[in-house]
Amino acid sequence: MNLWFRLLLMLLRRPWRKPVGGLDTTVVKMRVWPLDLDFNRHVTNGRYFTMADVGRMDYVLRSGAYKVALRHKAFPIVGDVWGKFRRELRLFEAFEIHSRMLGWDDKWVFVEHRFIRKERVIGVVMMRGLFRSAKGLVDPQEFIAEMNLDPQSPPLPDWLSAWSESCDGMSSQLREEELC
């Protein structure tokens, strides 16, 4: 229920929010509510991933990525996510989620969500995802070009490429285990 309320609130604010470029950062302001907390009275780890979904939806809507997806009759698929938690968020604290696309490869698009309170990074959620239509995967370079961006990705940080490779390795291992 908490996610739906936050999504609705983000959508209601959308008419007053300006569109952004595909490589720009979007910012969503939030506050910690009681249902966000775990037994330690700080935001539970899983809630960061849920709140990143709201930040990503804001980015997709404001960057125009949703228009490209609609033209392709495609829907987004999250492939993998991971989080880095640096500090805690406590009840009623205000914070922001800064979302931006870091780049893409031949299959995946990489989006970063930084949770920021008082100009300090509280945590980071990384996501790699893609768009799929009835015809199959939408080529990221084609998708990006339709967003009026250079089809050549900005250089991906080494740690991000290594993480993506490790995700591919785990996927391969799981496929092999299913065949046994």
C-alpha cells in the first residue's frame, strides 16, 4: 500500500515537473513513514528497492522513455538490483532519491538511485533493466537513439561492468543448474 500511495503522489505532482534529458538526474522528495521501518527503527533494506521504483518511474516519465516504450509496445523489466547502505534513515526524516541513467550495453540499461539526506549519500540502489515487446528485446542503442541521445553509451565505471558480468555469470549458473 505504501508504494501505491507514493506512486500516486508522484503522478499527481507530475504536471508541475519539467521534462528532463535522458542523461539528466531526476529528484523525488520523500519522508520516512512508520511502515518503512524494521525492528531496528530505521528503513528496512527492502524498502530502498521499493522506493527506487518510484524514483525510476519519475525518471521514465520525465525523460520521455515511456513514449519510446509505448511506440515499441514494450514494457520495462528489471533484471538485477543491488544496494549499498551507508547510513540509516529514521522515522519522519526527509530525504531525496536522485535517479539517473549511467549508460547501457548491448542488452542492458543501467540506472542509479542515490538516497540523499542533508547532502549526504545514505544509500545507493543500482538497477540493470531492459524493455521487452512481443517481438522480443528492444535494442538499447535503438531505444536510446529514439530518446534523442547518442547511441554510444557514456563509459561505464569498471565496478558497474564487473557487477553486470557477475550477474550474467550467476544467470548462466542458474540455467545450468536447471538442466541438471
